[in-house]
Amino acid sequence: MGTDGAGAQLPPTQKGREKRREIVEAAANLMFERGVADVSLDDIREVAGVSKSQLYHYFNDKSDLVHAVIECQRDRVLNTHRPTFASLS
């Protein structure tokens, strides 16, 4: 089982990793649009199309989810701006 950038355990199955990613992406989009303080877990749940138990299966609380969103956004930025080895030669 792998970990995310913050050291949290990722789900062991591909389906679980995909569901977790969907939740993080929904949260990231909402938090970008409204700001972290104006997004509730119920908002995220609704947009991601998951139950409360699914949300809490992957994340302990909103703070845990916010950290996952930060890691996701960091990775997006770094992957966009990181030079490839081919362009360095």
C-alpha cells in the first residue's frame, strides 16, 4: 500500500484510490471556487457523489481532506512546471 505526499495511507485497491482521488478533486474545485472556509464536507460529499461513510472512510475530518487537496494541488503545479529530462539535454 502506498502513501500520498503527506504520508497518509492510500487505499489498497485501484477502485479505492480512484474514489479517493474523485473526492479530493471535487474538494479542490469547490475550495478553489468558494474558499476553504465556505465549503462544507456535505458540499464535497454532494459534488463527489459519495456517502458520509465513504468520505470518512478516506478522511478523518475536513483538515485531513484540506491537506490532501494541498498535496494534490502541489503535485499538479510541480508536474506542470517541472522540466523533463529530454528538455535538459
